[in-house]
Amino acid sequence: MQRGPALETLDRDAPGEQETPGAGRSSGTPAPLRTEFDFELPRGFVDADGVRHTRGTMRLATARDELLPLYDSRVQENAAFTTVVLLSRVITSLGSMSSISTNVVENMFASDVAFLQDFYRRVNAEGHTKAAVTCPECSHRFTIDLAGGRLGES
């Protein structure tokens, strides 16, 4: 895909993940646009064979991804179904599954869908997967990476 000068300028001027550590780029050369983000579900999707899938990848959404669900009859009947259709379009892999259908998203635990909704918003609107949190015990403020490991792990 060729990129025009305007997109290259936006990528170069955008805050956030500009350089990949250890990539060996000279300073001044912009890092390629990051379009896929790994995640780990809090509970995991359990398939028909009883296999639990927790690690996956989500790609950046396109305008088409956000528009096509509006034409889906299930969304027209129930606007809440928009989330299901949209997530099934942008999740590129989950565990050993390479194809994610609306049926997969519909059968996820509600906590995992909520996690994916927040992850989608962070990746597409904010451009990162980090969240500021406060420890309920000591009130220490710190940043976590939602794409990182399980809760409580360092």
C-alpha cells in the first residue's frame, strides 16, 4: 500500500510508539505505523471442544469496519449487536483460531467483551494500549499495558 506525504507526516508527528526498541533505526527515521496489537483476555473464550483461548491480536479499524455493521440486519434490529459485528471484524486471531466470527464474540464472557471494547477504544481512539490506574490499598498511581500479561504479573 502506497502512502501519500500527508499520512507519512501524520505518522512522523504522532505521539506515542515511534521507535521500536532495538530496531536499529537512525534517529529521524519514523517507525512504521503499528496496525496490530496483541492482547490477553481476562477469562478467555472456551470453544466447542472445551479449549480456552486467551491470547489474540486486534488490528486497527477502518472506516469500512465501522460503517458495514450499520447495514447488518442484526444491528438494525438491535443496536447493541454493533459491538459484536465490529469486534468480529477487527480481531484477527484468538488462540489457535485464525477466523473470528460473530458467533465467537457472542459466546464470549461479558467481562472479555467489555475488555475488548475498552481495548478497541484505546487502540483506535488513543493509539496505545496503556491505562493509568491507582492501587486501592496504597493509592500509588502507575501505568499498566493492557496488551501485557495477566493481572498481578510483573
